[in-house]
Amino acid sequence: MNEWWAIIKSYNNYAVSTLGRVRNLKTGRLLKPQDSGKRGGNYLFVNLFKNGKRRNINIHVLVAEAFLGPRPCRMLVHHIDTNRKNPVITNLEYCTVLENNRSHVLKAKEK
């Protein structure tokens, strides 16, 4: 899979790739993904800074908004394989809460 980069609209000093990597455009360095743990839903996130303030942003949300377009109203970003640590664009889609829940139930039954 080729890796494409897009500037993060609300954080112009950063870019996100189709493989779920985030880069600081000022330094050229890749940001290290952090695991939110059970309290945060086990998603990968990065710390982004804007106007001196730090925000924790989930990587899958950055990838989806950059490459799938703005999130439609009442939709969420769904991991197709239900692996929350796999934020590549081919594993993400927008869906409703109901569709997301059904997918997780079906995956659980497969196990």
C-alpha cells in the first residue's frame, strides 16, 4: 500500500498519512503513538499542540477526516477489522452507532 500524506486542517503544523502515521511538519519528526488504555477505549492517539495548548487526538479520527472527508452528522469512525490499534485508511469507514455495534457483535461471535 502506498503512503499518502495530508495536512491536518485544524493543526497546520502536522500531517497524517494513510498508514496512520503523524508527522510534525516543523521538525520533520514522526510522533510516537500512545495507547489510551482501557479508560480511553484502547485507541492510539498523539499529542498535538496549537497556540501553546496540548490536545490528545485519536489517530483513526485524523486519518478518516483527512482521507474520507468530514465526518457526517451522527456517524463515527469504524475500524472494519475491529482492531482499534489499526488506524490505516483501508481499515476505516464512517458508520452509525448501530452499524458499529452490530459489527462488533458479529466479530465476537466469530471468535
